[in-house]
Amino acid sequence: ERKDVRTVFFSSIMSGLAMTITVSPFDNIRTKLMNQPTDAKLYNGFMDCLAKTVSEGGVTSLWRGFVPIWARFAPTATIQLLTIETLYASLGYAQI
């Protein structure tokens, strides 16, 4: 059933997974850009960092650190969706 807590929980875990799959490459590149030394730039922007990352480690290197990112997103999505469903039910609104 759609209003079951288990359904909401599973849906939120899956949304956290989908969010991690789509966000992780951008987060990885952003982190590399932010952590480069100020006195000797390693990358000349986002596209240069992306190209060097893929050429050095392959396409899958964009998802390096996937598990920690998912461990951050999944609980957040779970808490948000469970909270909004509970608030909607207690206030008499139709649930999502």
C-alpha cells in the first residue's frame, strides 16, 4: 500500500540512490577543483578537471566515493519524506 511506512522508507532509499548516482560525478569534480593548491593550479576549470579525471581513472572514477555520498543522502531523503508524509496525514492533507 502506498501509505505504508515501509513503502515510504523504500521510496526514500531509492530516491537517495538516484540522487547519488546523478550528483556524485559533479560532487567529485567540484571537490577536486576546491582542493587544488592555490599556488599551482592543476585544472583550468570544470571541463578540464572532468577530462583529466576520466583520462586518468576512466569514467567510473567519477563515482569514486559513492558509498559515503549515498550514506549522506539516503538518511536525509528518508527523514524528509517520512516527515512530510506524517505532517500531511496529521494536518488532514492528501498525502503525496
